Amino acid sequence: MSDLNALLEAEHPAAARLLSPLGRRAFMPLGVPQQAAESAQCERQASIGQITSGSGDPLALPALAEHFQGVDLRQAFLYAPTAGILALRQAWRARMGNVVGTLPIVTNGMSHGLSLAADLFGCPEHPLLLATPYWDNYDTIWNMRTGAEMRPFPIFNAERGLDIAAMGARLAELSGPACLLLNFPNNPTGYSPTEAEAHAIAARIHAHPHPLAVICDDAYAGYYFDEGCYGRSLYNLLVEGADPRRLVVCKIDGASKELLFFGGRIGFLTFSATGPAGEALVHKASAILRGTISSVSAPAQSVVLAALRDPNLAGQEEEVKGVLKRRYTALQGALAESGVDALPFNSGCFALLPLRADQNAQEVRRRLIAEQSTGVIAVESDNALRVAFCSIDESDIPDLVARIARVLHR
Ligand SMILES: Cc1ncc(COP(=O)(O)O)c(C=O)c1O
């Protein structure tokens, strides 16, 4: 354990200083998974506690196996390695364009990837800076679990431009290690930066003088609908020229939204660190994963791996992007026509409708259910309504906006 911490101190001082007490302790003993992996090629396999055929194959009960047509039963029915099926980690890395950093670790959905990053770097002494409004689960993952103080800054300024100065002002308050969360395409606003904004964010982060863990929550990666969008994760921009004495970047992405496999619970966590420092972070994250869920569902990993190898996948994804873009365009049009106000949105799944001061988001949401049979999410921090246009048929979008307008324009 101390060897890993010493290694990080030498090779990646920022990561070493950013580790939480749990992150410092995290260490994978030479336990069952490691000992079993070391003996994987042995003729007699009496290491891991799996009930098998006796020669390495699963004893798949037909009542289960019949539901896994076309899936490698050995891969799906036996334990996956702690950090995930190697071929899946490699295939996801290739999908990301072989970005600089570690091989991604497979996580139980992106929420779990975020919670691993929080476990490694989050603690009461390391505040989490993030744009508000934000996805509500960040409170649970960071503040509730690790005790990290949430330090929000507004996503937009008074002119409704991305408020990079507010992020900079929050960074300027720091004098020690901290985490910064970036989520684009954003939940709940549906905003992604332009090229110029993306570069300005990266430049401000690169100028920060203290240890900083930047968490790129790329949950909605790929869903960019306006030509002005930067259209990629900020991860690469941040990693280029990142100084290991000051910056570690974590990328969280996954199959939930990108492959529409919400219930599959397959996410990925990648660290910007390379070489032995990267391996040390993967080791630490794997130790925490082993101490919580032990390993991620092998059937779900097998199915995602099969999909990534399917030559038809890219075309199928493009089709979905086309559907979402048409829903997005319909929503932009319907909002403009009805005079319902929305904050800037150009990507992702959502639009955020700010309410008047005399309107209460929860009351309006309840009225929409009761009077218009319409479900939206109230974002109380900003007294706004989040509309998930990703789940409304294009032809129903004018009607959705009309129902909202009937309640808002009273
Ligand atoms: C911004 C953001 N990050 C992460 C997640 C979590 O995704 P998963 O379902 O893979 O845990 C969500 C889900 O809604 C999200 O909106």
C-alpha cells in the first residue's frame, strides 16, 4: 500500500496529493482474484470458488442459458475480472479513439464510476466544484458519501453565456487539493461548449496552480445537435499538456446513454495518468470496486462487447442520433413559437425552462401532472423545469410544449 502511495508521489504528485484517506488506503491484497488469475493457465484449476464443469467451462443451467443465445457462456456465466473483461476495456478504449490514459475500468454504470472517483479523491478537505444546476445524484455520490463540500458556480452568466469566469473565480478561491466536475452535454441544461469555450475552460484549468482532479462526466457523449458544439469530450483537451504535479483527469462514460443500455449498468472510468502511475490508480480503483461490488455483471459486459464488435452498431447509433436531433429541432421550434423560455441548449437529452419568480417549480410540476397529464422534473435550485425531449416522439413535441405553455402562461 505504502509502495503505491510512494510511487504516485514520485510519478504523479497531483494524484498523490489528491487521494482521500480511503484512496490512500486502497490496496488490492494478493487475494482470490489475483491468485486465480496467476493460475488461469494451469491444468488443474482449483483456485476460484466457481462451480464449473470440472474443466473450466460454466455449468450453465439450461433455464438460464437458453436466454443467452449468441453469447459466449464462458464469458457471461463465470466471474469477470475485477477491473472488467480485458477485451471490453480494450474495445471501449478504441471507441474513445485510444485516448491518452489508462485502460478504462468497467464500472456498474456511470454512477458507480463517479462514486469510485469520489472514493479516491473526495473527502471533507477536498471540495467539489461544479456548475449549477446539476444532476441531483452528485450530492449523494460526493457530499453524502465522502463529506466533500459542494461548491457550485452558475453554469450561465446573466447574458446566458457559459460562465467560465464563475468557474475561474471558484478555482481562484482554492489553496489546496480539490475536485472539479465537468458534465457536457449537460444534465439538466442540455448545453455543450463551443470550440472557443472548450479551449477557454481547458486553459483556465491548466493555469490552476494547486492539485486538481477534474472529473469529466461524459454520460451523454455523442449527442451534439448544433454545429457550434465542440462535439467531443473535454478530456483530451485537458489531458494534452496536463502537468502531473497539478492535474489528474478522470473520464466517466458508458453504455447507458451512448448505447441506450440504461439497465445494463455498464460504465467506464479512465484516468489521465500513464505508465506505473496510471496502473497504481487502476489498482486502487479496482481495490475499492472489489470491496464493494466485487465485479461488474459478466452477462452485461459480454453483451456490450458483442455490440462493440458488431459492424452494424455505428449505423444503428447514427439512426438514434438522427431521431434525437429531430426531437431537438422540433423542441427548439415549438418553444420559439409558443414563447416558452428556455436556457441555451444544443446537445444531450434535456432542455431547462426557467420559471418566473412568482412560479414554484414543484407546484408547476404537480399542476402539469394533474391538469395536463404531463411529467417533467422540477429543478428547485434554479426554479426551473427539466424537459427530457429524448423521450418524446417528434410529432408529440408541439403538444408537449402546448401543455406546458397552458400552465406557465396563466
Ligand atoms: C450526468 C449524468 N451522469 C451520470 C449518470 C449515471 O448514469 P448510469 O445510469 O450509467 O449510472 C446520469 C444518469 O442519468 C447522468 O445524467
